[in-house]
Amino acid sequence: MQTGGLKKARVSAMMGVLLSWGVSSASAEIAPEVMGKSTMGEPTPTWLMVHDAVGPAYVFDSATGDMQGLLSLSGFTPAVVVNLAEGRAYAAESFYSRGVRGVRTDVLTIYDLPTLSPVGEVEIPQKIAALPFPQYIEMLDDERHVAVFNLTPGMSVSIIDVEDQEFVDEISTPGCALMMAVAERGFLQLCGDGAVQLIRLGRNGKEIERIRSDAFFSLEDDPVFDKPVQTSRGWLLTSYHGLVYEVEVDGGEISISEPWPMLSEADREADWLPGGGQLVAFHQEQDLIFILMNQDGEFAQDSPGTQVWVYNREAQQRVAQIPLTQDGTNLFVSQDEHPLLTVTGVDAQLHIFDVKTLKQVRTISEVGVAPGLLQGF
Amino acid sequence: MKIIESLLSRLDDMACRSSREIAQRSSRRRFIGKLGALMVGATAFPLLPVSRANAEPPSEMGDPQSCDYWRYCALGGTLCTCCGGSMTTCPPGAEPSPISWVGTCLNPVDNKHYLISYNDCCGKAICGRCFCHRAERDTPVYAPSKANDILWCFGTESRTYHCTVAIVLGEASA
């Protein structure tokens, strides 16, 4: 009886287990699924594009570390410009019909942001400047005309009307490179003689005005970096030896501020100098300049930075130093109330810092083959 | 060509990777110093073939496959000497760009400065070996003749970058 009772108990227990399996199996049954497509959400200030050396731009949220999507770009694309309100990104691209050879086609591609897919293209002169420079492409303030920098090595600018999706004109700009947008369909350029040049376009995208400043820096003694950053009033330039210039346009006049030094005597004695690729970032609301610095001496202007120094622009004073665990080449700061600073490390990872606490909050790894240029939305 | 640098930092062979690991732990200049010291220890200074053939004092010393070789003082790119070419010739099938940027480098053997023409070799996929970026007297892109942050495949059938050569044009002070 005892044995029979045990058997009954066991059978009962087993049935209970089987029953529970059956129940849980039924409740966990997964309905057949259909493959679909994701769309990208609305970019926030902490989102950024990370340009890979071989072309694609990875979209990440520096606040979470999560990837949001990928923009396929040509290997010659320098950077993109974005019109968030229209949900569009524009990229200058160059393609060969047989990969590395064949017939070349240069286009301005119009990408739809939610799908990160091309929705149009405009053929442009086969002259686009390659390599990642943010100011090799610029959206003018009418948000209708995009300027693309050409280098053959003769210098010129292609103007594209993105509303009508047509190429408008090629403007010759001998000795002057980059485009920095200013009011009234204008853009500034840096010139090899130490001056800046202002070009303005008419409503039809054709050049109507060109003026040039006096030379204000020496190419031989202390050139300004070819990585200007936009401030709330104009553009900020930094020299190899750490001088800061601000360039503004008021009506038809170009004004250039008296330079101020980022480096103290003690800094110079310790061999600190600016160095890196995309070495400067600026936070508009908090009026903060971020710059990569290294101690590698003269001719190390391209070498990675070991620290990020933070300056208050108005006060012209350093307010913080952020030592990097990995030397950094590129900077991006989110334009929000609690800014996050993203640094591309030589370890091919993104290192994210909380600007308020100056602490590193996360690292983003596996960002393409070789992450470089950083851009916001 | 920092884009090339970063790309190659992911594609190098083991030897280059070891060098890069040193570079990542130290600054570029300290890295070059360390590399130089290692090479002295290994007595790895080949003389140029011409010098050996004539049994004359060498006109150059150093390893042309190393970034700290004297001619590369303003080179940005990958060394053609590591890619089947030489200091003055493109690897097989690659097309020399007729347009170049220049640097002025000190030859430590005769203590003279030489004008160096850096010409990109183009039309093939990137070589992916021995990346090198040095910036002595390198200028920003708005002054391109001495700027190495430019893809210098101009005047070629294809703009695709393969590697870079370093050709002596003459004594800089001559």
C-alpha cells in the first residue's frame, strides 16, 4: 500500500509537471512572424553620426550607447549636412562603375532620415574633395542651397538647389577652402594668404558678392587649423599655437576678433599644444570650447590628444581639463542642457564623458572599421 | 590622410600591429623614438643598394619600410615600400599621380635638408600596410602644396588611393 501510495503520488506529481509544462508551453507559444523594416526615430541632441574610414556613417545615441541605424556613403564622402525639419540628409558622393576604377560619377545624394535611404540625387562636377572634413559640405541659411567643396587641387565650390534638385553653379575660389555658413546665403572660406573670404549667393544660387578680409594670421608662423567650429555669433578658429580667433559677418563686413591665447606660460613650458583630427567642439548655450591637447611638441598638430581642455569662450579662461584613458582624435559635444562629450579614441572606440562631472560614463565599441569624424543632427 | 591611417590601423599585419600597440600607449613622437631604439638594438639599418654596390659611404640610412625613415617627415598615407613598390615607384598596376605635395626633410647622414615630393599611387584598392603620418611643416588644406590631409590622386584615371612614394627632388637650400 505504501508502495502503491508512493507510486500514485509520483504519477500525480509527474502529471502535475506535465500539465504545468503543457500550460506553460501553451502560454509561451510564439505566433508566426513576418519580417519587416524598422524606421529611425527622431534624432535628439545626443545622437551623432560616426563616419567610418571606408564610408558608412553609424548613427549612435551617446546617451545610451545604442546604435540607431547606418547611412551608406561612398568612400570619398567627406561629411553630410542635415535638415531635421525636412527629415533629410545630404551627402556628396563619388562612385566608380567598377569599384576602384571605371566611369566616375559624382552626386549629391538626398537621404530620407527615417529610412536612412536615398530618395534622390543630383549629378555634380567630378571634383568633390575627399577625406573627412566637416566644412567640405555646408547647408546655407536658406536651407535650399547646399555648397560642396571641390579640390582638383584647384579650389571651387559646387552649389546645388536641393528643393528643385538641380545643380546650379560652380564657383571658382582660388586659394580659399572650406565653407562656413553665415547669414543671407553667405559662406566664409579660409585662404592661404591668412585671410577669410565671404561669398554671398542670390536667391537663384548664383554668386552676387565676394569680399575678403585683411590677412590676420601667418601661414608660416602660426596657421589656423582647417577645422573651424560654429558659435552662436559666427565661427571660431584655433591656431597651431593655441590662439583663438572669432570671425563674424555683420552686413557686408567681416570682423575678426583680437586673438586670445589658450595656453599659459606654464602650459607652453610643459609643451602643451593643440593636436588631433577634429580637435575642437563648441557648446552653444554654455559657451564652452572643447579642444584636444597633446605634449608631442612642434609638428604634432595632427597627433592625437591626451587631454581635452575646456574653456569658457566669453571669459577666455580654461575651466576644466579631462585626461583621456585613450588618446583622442575627434570631438563632439551634444547641444543640450546636460551635454555629453564624445571622443573618438585611437582604440577605435567612442568614449563618452559627462561634461558636468567630467567623468567617463560609457564606451561604445565596434563602431565600423575605423571610426573618425563625428557629426550631430 | 588620417582616414587612411585609421583604416590601416585596423588592417595592418602583425608587425605593424605591434608597432601600433606601442603607438597607442604612447605619443607618436615617443613611439617613433621607441621604434628607433628597437631598430638600433636589432642593427636593422640596411644601406641603399646603390651605396652597397659602389662600396661608397651611404648617402642614406634607415629602413624605408619604417615611418621614421628620414624622407617621410611630412608623409601622410601608406608606404609603397611595404606594398610591392619602392621609395620612387608605384607597386605593380598602380598609377602614379603626377601631382604631389612636398616636404622638406633633414637627411641625418649628410645633415642636409632635401625637398621631397610625395606622390600617391592610385587606381587600386588601398594597400593596407605600413601606415604613416608625420606632419613636419605640414600646412592646413587651404594651403595645399604642403598639406598631407588631401587625397592626392589627381590627374589619374581613378582617384582610388593605394599608397605613397617619397622622391628626392633636390637639396632644399640648393
